[in-house]
Amino acid sequence: MAVDYAVIVVYLAGMLAMGWWGMRRAKSKSEFLVAGRRLGPWMYSGTMAAIVLGGASTIGGVGLGYQYGLSGAWMVFTIGLGLLALSVFFSARIARLKVYTVSEMLDLRYGGRAGIISGLVMWGYTLMLAVTSTIAYATIFDVLFDMHRTVAIILGGAIVVAYSTLGGMWSITLTDMVQFVVKTIGVLLLLLPIAVVKAGGFSEMKAQLPTEYFDPLGIGGETIFTYVLIYTFGMLIGQDIWQRVFTARGDSTARWGGTVAGTYCLVYAIAGAVIGTAAKVLYPKLPSADDAFATIVKDELPPGVRGLVLAAALAAVMSTSSGALIACATVANNDIWARLRELLGQRGGRPDVAGERDEVRDNRAFILVMGLAVICIAIALNDVVGALTVAYNLLVGGLLVPILGGLLWKRGTVQGALAAMVVGGLTVISLMAAYGILANEPIYYGLLASLAVYLVVSLLTKPTDPAVLAAWRRRLAGEGPDGAEGAAGTEEDGPRKPSVPATSTG
């Protein structure tokens, strides 16, 4: 294992070096939180693929392949479908808004009162996403070093917190590009063909396994539908995903770069399911399907290659963990703490003065604090699947309708959005208590309740102020908050048109 250890150590040292380099570039809030909104197609595609393909997509995707065969690809496949839908239909408009969080978008669209509740829901979602990603370090380091769970979480979490705190989104972008390359080589180019060959090829796999292992719908139609609701729609509205869209240099980068990343996810999904199916042939009686990835890597790969593939798994976990961490800290600082500070300042007669504080320092401090909290929760938490399911149910059940409604329906109002958040969230929580956390009913009925309330309340209340909608349309057109065109522009538009003067939003 000496060669494998060397590969892992070099990889981890490289992550810290990238964090140090990113610190030298992150000199402003925009540079720190969204990489200056300057990523081109190559870097944007790699980092977007890295953030959505985490430990669940790698270790969990192989485990589903082990349990269900080729239809085990559906979980990761629906993630790819969600990224494709986001990129083709929404990403250009989202990038033009020039905001930092989903809650800021809701405030722009509905007039400044919809972001408080959404900020709390989004913070809880990103926090639990970071926690569950951090817990995955224990599995990988246990395979590598036979390390105690707590020590593994602290070691992996400390490295991610360190490079994320140092350079923010620049550090995360650079490390994600390395992680994307490592995952591609380790999983697609090495583990996939080796696993198939070791299992005797596809003909031997078909001879050894039941026919349902090769049925594309073998996992079940209801399961696939639930994956679409949770993961495809979750890709459309998550702060961790939107924050990557905000880094795009322009419309074509957001649209086409995201399309490439989504297509990559579809290929990755099939690869994981095939690896899991091969593992079922090689190890038909594993105690847990989630052990399939580690077992086939540990027993079937030669030294050096084994280290690279384990580094690929570590890369998958780290990319999701770091992306969720900076999203969690951004929401905590910009959507929760900033609003609380403003409220306290107004009550005390001391309104906050823009420019008096170092925003990079503040955001760096929030990443550090949130990172330490994530590590502590990860050590104490055991029910990973339950925690992540609660997070996704609340996110989709409470926020999907107000966000997509704001983007697609001009008649939606702030009252409708707030009612949809509250009713959708409470419906999901009450049905999880009644049917169980892992049941499908909470997300089904939560979404239906949220949609019904959003439509009814919006139609029964006064339409959104025309000035608010006018300001919203200007932002969607790529103009800055003062009416001037945003710095990033749109790459395919050619010469920029004269800006339209801003009007008061009242």
C-alpha cells in the first residue's frame, strides 16, 4: 500500500496548495464567493460536474448498481437530467441576475420580503449536505489507513475547511478541476474497464446474474419518479448549484458548459451502475451494497492504480463537501446574519454603513465557523440517509414552486411565495412524521400543496408592484442593480446596447 499512500498524500497536499494559491486571488467579495464571475467553459464544466457528483454519486451509485444492476444508474442519471434542464432553460437568466444567493433572487423577484424563510430552509439544506459529505471521509480513510471514524472525519473535514477558508470559490474551483480530472481517470478510464474485465466481460455478467439486472427499469417506476422529484428538481434550486452558475463568464458559458457537465453526469451514472453490476458477479454476498466500491478497488486493482481510484473517490466527496460548505456559509452570512444585523442596527439607530467591513474576511470567518460546525455534527450523526432525505424534502417541497414560479409566472406574488414555502414545508414535515422519513408521500403531497397554495394565494392577492417587476426584468436582461449593464455581459450578444436608466422600485 506504500504506493497508494504516496498517491493520496500527494493529492491531499495538492489540495492545500490550491487553497493557498486561491487566497492570493480572492481579494473581493465577488472573487471570494463566485470566482469573480469569470469562469470560461472548460473550468465551468469541470467544476459543475465535480460539485454534483459527490460520494453518493460514486460510492452510492456503485452500490445501487450492485443491488439493482444497470437500473441503479437512475439516481445519478436524474442528477444529470436536472443539470441539463437547469443549463438549457434557466442558467443564462440566473447568471445575469448578478446575485450571490437564491434568497436574493427571491427578494428581487417578489419585492424584498420572500428571502428570510427561504434563507433558513436553504441554510439547513446546505448544512446537512455538507455534513453527509463529510461523513463519507470515514469510509474512504477506513479503506486506506484503517482509521477510526472520528479521526477520519476530522482529517478530511479539516483539509476541506482549510482550502475553502483560504481562497473561497477560487480555491474550490481549482481543487474541483483537479478532482474532476482525477475522477475521470480513476473511475471512467481505470475502474470501469478493469471491473468489467475482471467480471469476465458483459457476456459472463449476463450469464451469472438474473435478467432483471439488465432491465433499464428494474429499480421500479415509483423509485425513478421519486428520484426525478428530489434530484432533478433539486438541481434546479439548490444554493450549491446556483452559486456555481454565478461563476459563469456569460450566457453561453452557463448554458453550454452546464450542458457538457450534465452529459458527463449521464455517462458517470451508467459507469457506476456497470461497476456495481460487475462487483455483484465478483462478490455476490457482500454484507452491504455500499461496500461494493471499496471492495472491488481494494481487491482487484494493482498498487498505484488503487491509490488513484481511491483518490478519485476522495475527490468526489471533497468536491461536494467544499461546494456545500461555501454555499452554507454564504447563505448564513448574506441571508441570515446580514438581515439580523440590519434589523439590530435599525433598532439601535446605528444602520450598517456599506464598505466599513471587510466582506472577504467576514465570509472567510463564516466558512471557518460553518466548517467546524459541520465536522462536529458529522461526528455525532449516524443516520446519514435520513438527514439528507429531510434536507432534500424540505428544499424541494418548500422552495421549488416559489423559485420556478418566480422565473416562469409574472402573476406570482410575495404572499403566494411565502404561503407556498410555509405550507409546502409544513406538509413535508408532518407527512415525514406520519409515513416515515424515507417515504415517498411527503415529497408528493408537499409539492402539490405548495403549488396549489402558490396559485390560489397569488391570484387572490394584489399583483407584484410594476416597478419591482420592471427592475426584475432589467436584471434578467443582464443589467446591473443601478441599471447599467453587468460587467460579465453575454458572450454571444456582440457589442453591448445602451443601458436603460433605472426607475425607483418604491
